[in-house]
Amino acid sequence: MPDKISKLHRSWVMSRVGSRNTKPELIARSLLHNLGYRFTVNGPHNKKLPGKPDIVLPKYRTVVFVHGCFWHRHPNCKIATTPKSNQDYWLPKFRKNVERDRRNQTALQKAGWNVLVIWECELKDLEAVAARLINELPRETKYELPEEIESHRLVAEQKNAFGL
Ligand SMILES: [Zn+2]
């Protein structure tokens, strides 16, 4: 690591590695919770699945990563700047992060998991994130007609039975 990057910065970077309960993650969690989804943040899946997903929704076989735009290189994002100096340090580091994310995502998908990424910058517009989550979370696999429709169907059948 170049000398120009201070020890202080290095310890900050190290403290971020594998850190949990970051602010964006907490926001994403409360959003999901408010939408009525149940999930784990510290369960066996969170610890053992590739990439140690921040949020796991076992019922939906879905994992959610809350990604910082800078470190995970959100494409076309203002936050994902590239420092002008020390590019020999930054560029390979960024590349490694992106490659690692891709590898983890592929491994998860191969194992049958649906992978969602929430970008840090997206959390500025919670309604948009909420809409995307609802849209992208797979429907529950169990199909049950709502009671109302079910009773209409019975009524219709009864009518048929009487030749009406
Ligand atoms: Zn972003």
C-alpha cells in the first residue's frame, strides 16, 4: 500500500471489511420489515452462504446484499468515483471487489438463491426501493385462492348444479 494512504485511512478501511450493521444496511432492514418481509441477519445462512449475505429471506430463497456504491463500484453512480492518485492501489482493489461480488452471486444463483442488490444511493428514495423489492421478490410458491374468490366459485358451481 502506498505511503500516501495514511495509517488512519488503512485502519478505517480494515474496520469496514466485513463490517455489519452499517447505516444503509439498517435502513434496508427496516424497509423490508415494514413491507412485511421476514428475514435473518445473523443466521446460519448469513454466515455460511457465499459472500455472507447481509439479509436472507429463507421463505423466498432470496438473499439481499446492501452494497456501498464506492467499494462495490455501482455502475454509472456519482458516489463510485475513482481517486485520481494511487490508482495502482485503487484499480486492482476495485476490480477484486467486483470480481468477488460476481463470483458470489453466481455461486448463490447456482445453489438456487435469488440475489438482490440494494445500492447505498438507492436508499435515498425509499419508495422506489420498496417498489423494486416488491416487484423482484419471488412470489410465494404456495398458491391459495383468497377466501372471497373461493366462495364465489362455490356459488357459481351451485348455480350450475341447479341449471341456472
Ligand atoms: Zn450508487
